[in-house]
Amino acid sequence: MALSSGGIPKNVSDSFNPYSLDNKTILITGASSGIGQATAIECSKIGAKVIITARNEEKLQKTFSQLMGDGHKKIIADLTIPEDINRLVDKISHLDGLVNNAGINKLLLPQFINEKDLNMTFQINTMAPILLTQKLLKKKKLQKGSSIVFTSSVSGVYGVSPANSMYSASKGAINGFMMNIALDLMGKGIRCNSVNPGQVETNIMDHGMVTEDQLEEHKKKYPLGRFGKPEEVAYAIVYLLSDASSFVNGTSLVVDGGISIKNV
Ligand SMILES: NC(=O)c1ccc[n+]([C@@H]2O[C@H](COP(=O)([O-])OP(=O)(O)OC[C@H]3O[C@@H](n4cnc5c(N)ncnc54)[C@H](OP(=O)(O)O)[C@@H]3O)[C@@H](O)[C@H]2O)c1
């Protein structure tokens, strides 16, 4: 195929797809369900070799069995345990992409916030992505041209919602981290961005914190009259991992069906 000086084909042909993840190895955390699972599946469909991680072996295997192509890996790890992060990093030879996605959400009014829940929220939503990224960088596992994506949220960055201050603080912090390391890693040719979803249909709220009726009421506020689907966030993550986003760095892609502009 004829290439221009920039490596881009002169004629658009079937074989040129800037969104392709062919020959890229991508680590996805929180891949046993929801957004992480959808991201792993979509990345594999578009050519990536994926390394998926989470704590629940059975659920992670379910994701693994839905991956397209071969050469994928699954590694069980609790990202709140430093030894597990070290073991995960040691099992990886090289990466072209990292999706820091694992997270939890516990709704608590401010007067009921306590050290245990605060620690747990920050450990998985904030500390784990920072430490995992740090260790992968220190051990030079992220190759030049890599893309790091953080699954943040509209909460704490673009909006607020009742009893969500603890979670919002953990996500606001990760957005701050993302923007700063995008600057620090420019020289290494590594890009960093976040996706910031609104409410997505996953298990994250399945802890009896909100009733079905409350969720239905909340849904009505969404301009499209529905919450997002995990794949709809996965497609945004695929874009940020791919060369199609090669000039996108240090920014946040809001995937919320328009709820944050509706609230302005
Ligand atoms: N759903 C939404 O409405 C929404 C909106 C905005 C942002 N987000 C963000 O999207 C990300 C994914 O959430 P989701 O909605 O897909 O929720 P989910 O279905 O509950 O998935 C959460 C994932 O995180 C993993 N995880 C949790 N604690 C972990 C730990 N200690 N160590 C390793 N992995 C852990 C879980 O796996 P195991 O239990 O197997 O470990 C699971 O794979 C989170 O960061 C969340 O904050 C979600």
C-alpha cells in the first residue's frame, strides 16, 4: 500500500483503520464486569491482545471466554494489596495501553462518612490506579506510543449528585493525576486521558444503596431517557487507546448522554 510521509495511506482502503488496536497489548483492570468487561471484549474485537485483571476468578473467566482472537491473559489481583499490584506488574512483559478502570461506589451523606469506607474508596479508585501506573512506568513496561486511560466519572469533575461526595473526591483526584502525568509523560511519548461516564447500567450500584424507584426517577433526568450501556463507554476507551486519538492528550471524554450539560 502507498504511504504518505506521515505513514498514512494516500488512498483510503479497507486495510487502513486508525481505530484498530492490531499489535497492541492492553491491560484492563476491573475486567470481570461492567465497563471493564465490555472494554476487554471490544478491544479484542478490534485486534488487541488484552491482559484482564480483577479479584473474582469465575467472573474474570466469563470475560475471558468472550474475548475474540488469541494470545490474551487473565491475572487475578486485588488492587488494594500492594503485593498483588507488584505480582501483576511482574507478570507483564510490555504494554501499549493501560485502562485503569476498577472502582467502587458507596453512597454516604457527609455526616456518615467514616475512615473505613473512605480508605476503601480511595484505595481502589485513586491509590490503585496511581500505584499501578507508577510501577508499570518504573519497570518500563509501557512502551513509547502507549496510551493510558482512566475511567473517572462525571461525578466530582463535571457534576454532583446526592450522597456522592466521597466517590466524587476519589474521581476528582484521579482526573487531577491524569492531567499532570499527561504533562510529565509527554517526553516519553505516552498519552494520558480519562473517560468520564454518567450513570451506566452495571453492577456498581447493586448494593442496596438506591431503590429501583429511585433509579427510575434518576433515569428520567437523562436527556436520552436512559442510562448508558457499558459498550458505549468501551467505544470511547477504544478510541483513546487507538492511534485515532494520537493528538488527544491530558483531556477528559464525557460519556453521559448529555446529563452534565442539562444540569448547567
Ligand atoms: N456504572 C456507572 O454508572 C459508572 C459511572 C461513572 C464511572 N464509573 C466507573 O467505571 C468503573 C467500572 O465500574 P462499573 O460500573 O463497570 O462497575 P462494576 O461492574 O462493579 O465493575 C467494577 C470492577 O472493579 C473491580 N474491582 C473492584 N474492587 C477491586 C479490587 N479491590 N481489586 C481489583 N479489582 C476490583 C471488580 O472486579 P472484582 O469484584 O472481580 O474484583 C469489577 O471488575 C469504575 O471505576 C467506576 O467508578 C461507573
